[in-house]
Amino acid sequence: MTSSRFSNIGDRCTSATEQRLGCDEEDHCIICMDSFQEKITLKCSHSFCSSCIDSFFKIKPACPVCNSFHGTYEGTQPRNGIMTVRRNWQCLPGYEEGNGHITIDYHFPAGVQGPEHPNPGQKYCSTSRTAFLPACEEGEKVLRLLQTAFHRRLIFTIGTSATTGLNNSITWNDIHHKTNISGGPQLIMTQHTSRLCKGYLTKKESDGMLQMTWPSQSTDLNPIDIVWNELDRRVNERQPTSAKHMWVLLQDCWKSIPGEAG
């Protein structure tokens, strides 16, 4: 009896919906919820008004019902980028029996944002990235996929940098890459591999600046991490009591960090 009662409610709801639309489920577009105007049926067998699906595809070229892609999906990566591929004899960790590794270099000169970017007309800075793949069957397959993704403008985008916090920056677009040939901190003793970098940081310790044990990226390539960590430590020591007080402390502590002479 309970099942029958719910079934009747469902029938009445469906009937009421059809009356409101003035058509049954197979004769209306689920985007505009009205009768079809210039009906178009996609390869996935779902149908829509021509103008409705054209507008939807400008946002995402996928069926609103089953999410299957139609056509070629293109991202917002700047168009002036270059992707180059090099081969190296050194094997990556975990692929010691392979034939070395593949080095991928990405380079983007500075440019101006287009209409598809967050701030059209504003400039973005140049950037370069390097990634690594094992030179094996799997690595070659991934390389071909990355080359396709690069040509479709999917690997990078323009937004806020997670490393520096700067806006209007070229950033990764959620296609993960291996950017450290050594395999991560668990396989090396320290992130500070350059003797010049080690000497500089050791000298700065005498000025009261402490080194981070495991910075988020190698400080040989990104020394600003040390500065952010030092600024955070000095502000916390003075225990800010409000947002306004913190802003004053940030400025005072920033000025107190010793700079590089000359």
C-alpha cells in the first residue's frame, strides 16, 4: 500500500510538470524547459534547442545531461607559449632499468590577457617551468597526452599564484607534473643543494634569520620562501591583537629583515 501511494504521488507530480510545460519529457529542452526550437540531437542521443546548446557549449563543450564531450575542449592557456622536449641519460627514481628520462621545458614570454582571462587587457609576466618523465613506454604515452593538452591550451592558465600570491600570473591548471628529478625530500638530505646558497643562508643566520628545514620548494630556485617564513616568525613573536595591529607589525617586521647590500 505504501509503495502504491508513493507511486501515485510520483505520477501526479509528473503529470503536473507536463501540464506546466505543455509537453511531455521527450518534446522539451531541459535547458530552457520549453518546446524545442530548431531541435538538435547530439551523438549521445540527447536533444536541445539549437540556440540553447550553442550557448551552453561556450561555457563547456559537454552534454548537460550525461557530461560527454563534443568537439575539442580548449582551455585558457596563453597562446604565446613554447613546449620543448629533451632526452637525458639519467634515470628517474623507480625507473632505474629505463632508458634515461624525458625533460619537458615550458616557456611563456610576457603578454597581455585576452577576453577569456580574468583581467582582459592587463599584462602577465613571463614564466618558465620544467618537468620530467621516465623514458619508457608509459612515459612516452604521457608525453603524447601532454603535447595534446598543451596544444589545446589546457596545461596552464592565468590566475593567482599559489607560491607567491601574485595575481595575473601564469599558473599550473591541475594537470600534475613531476617537477623535481630527485623524487622529493624523502630521497635527499637537504633542499639547499647549492654551495653558494648554503653559504649565503649560513651567513644570514648570524643576523638572526633562521633557515626553514623543509621549504615548500628548493630555496636555490625560490629564496622568497625563506623571507615569508622569517616574516611570519617575527610577526607571531610580537603577538598581534587585531587585524590593524597585524598590519602595523607586518610593515615593521618587513623593514627589520636585513636586505642584501649592493
